Amino acid sequence: MSGPVLTTYSMWSLFRNCRKACEWRYIHELVPLERDHNLSFGSLIHECLEIWHRDRNLPAVLDHIDRACPNRAQDEREQRDWHLATAMMKGYAARYPTEEFEVVALEKTFEGKIVNPATGASSRSFVLAGRVDGIVRIGDEHFLLEHKTASQIDADYLERLWTDFQIILYAWYVERTLGLRIAGIIYNILVKARLQQGRGETEAEFEERRRKLAARSKTGKSSARRRLPESDEAFQERLAAKYAEPGMFHRETLYISRDQFAALQAELWELTQAFLDARRRGAFYRNTAFCFHYRRPCAYFPLCRSGGSPNVIENLYRKVPPHEELRDGSSCEEAPAF
Ligand code: SF4
């Protein structure tokens, strides 16, 4: 008889949001061919932070970025990521030349039983596994270190951190499996600068601008010069100035209330029971309120709209075993479906 099935918070979160999406991902093992760009960038920064916090060796971090963007000379998106990641990590190293915490572990995985809090019995069907970005110590207290890349940090963003149940649940598992008492979470937030590299003008664009300027001028002439593309060096300088601003990096510490552990355990247990029921009946219903939850279509939208057409599967999806985030060499969270 096979043992309990390995699950992750990503799976349970997806099941809670839309059971159909959970079925597409975790039963049919489908993922979209095109990976969400924000997730790829977030993964790169997670890898960089792991290297930085392990050795505090900035050249090694920058070398990792270079190797992660090998086609940047031809590929605009890679070029953008390279610029942003390079400036972000240089700015980060300058902002935190020393740390108030001591690193205990990085990219630490765990695996533990899912327990029915009412009876104390463990699930025979599922176990929960996960990976934390870091465990650090300040004095005699331990904290989970959680990296986040954000478009901006404002009061709403910081307010929403309390809803990050994944990390609180992980803290409970780290306590149980590694025997460390976790006092709280240190959110390490890095802001993605919105600056764009100047593209310059094409010959035609320049001629058009010059014609308009000349038409407005009393002399009928214009001394305008063609705008040239911004060099990599000049763009890095602009980004460096941006990353010297205090608001581009932020650390927020939240202390864990022990009551949250019990509530999350109960919720997780409920989800396991609902999943078993859905699987038994083959009934993973759709939550259409979630199709556009993140202001863009869910990754499985074409599949749902086509009623699960094999053609759509063949052209837009590939099979990938679940729980990518737990495999060695992957420091990213599994791509959510939304
Ligand atoms: S498209 Fe809508 S119904 Fe289908 S999996 Fe995504 S959220 Fe669920």
C-alpha cells in the first residue's frame, strides 16, 4: 500500500480558491506553456538572495544574474530582468552591509503530518511539505525570513501581510519538524523599480518630431537632435540612484500569535476532508468568481472555456509533476494558477 500523498500549501490554497484549477494542476498535472513573467523574476531574486545571505559575495550574485540571462543581447525581456536584478542586488548589498540577524538555515525544506486538531490523529492520506526562504536568529529568538518582491510598498501592502497564512503554517511545521521555536516572521521586501531603459528614436520618429518643431518655429527650422538609445551604463546609473532611495527596501517583523496555529491546522484539516470527498465523487467544481481574480484570466481559462479540449491541452499546456517548488535547484514558489 502506498503512503500518504505529499502536498503543499500551494495545492491547498488552489483547492480553496477553485477546485477545478486544483484538479487541472494536481490531478491532470497540467501547467501553461508560458510561465508567468513575474514569477520568473521573483525566482531569480530568491536565488540571488540565497547566494547573498550564504556568502555575502556580491560578484557571485552578479555572476548568477549574468548566467540566468544569457540571451539578454537579443531578448528585451531578459535584458530588462538583467538590469533590474543587477541594480536591485547591488542596492540591496549596499543597504544591508551588515545584518542584525544571524543566518541559521537557508532554503530549508520540511515535511510533516497533517493533524486533525480535534482528535490529534494524523491524516493517513496526506502529508504537508514546504520550503522556507530562511531561518534566522536575533539574540535567543528564531524568525522565519521571507523574501518578497513588490511593485510598491504602502500601508495596504503591509496590512495584508497578516493574511499570509502560508508562512504562519510553515512556522508551525518548522517548530514541529526542526524543534525550533519560531517567534515571528521577518518580511524582507524588495521593490521592483518601474524605470525603463530609454529606447531612443527611429530615424522616422526623429524626422516627424523635427518637422513638427520646425512648423511651430518662427524661422521654420529646428535644431533638434535625434534621441539616442540610453546606454546600459547610463541606465544602470539611473537604477542605482533609484535603489539608493530608502523606500526601495523594507523589513517588516510580525510576531506570531499561537492561536493562529490552531485555526490554520483546523482549516487545513477541513480542506483535506473536502478534497477527499471531491476526489471520491470526481466533482471538482468551478469557482468562476476566481477566473479574473488577479485582473487577468486564470492560467486555466482557455482550458475551462473549451471544456477541457485535448487540442487546447496540446497547444497551450504541458505535463509537469506537482510541487516543483520542493525540487532541488528550484527556489521559487510553484506558479499559482491565477
Ligand atoms: S478558469 Fe475559472 S473555473 Fe477554470 S480553473 Fe480557472 S478559476 Fe477555475
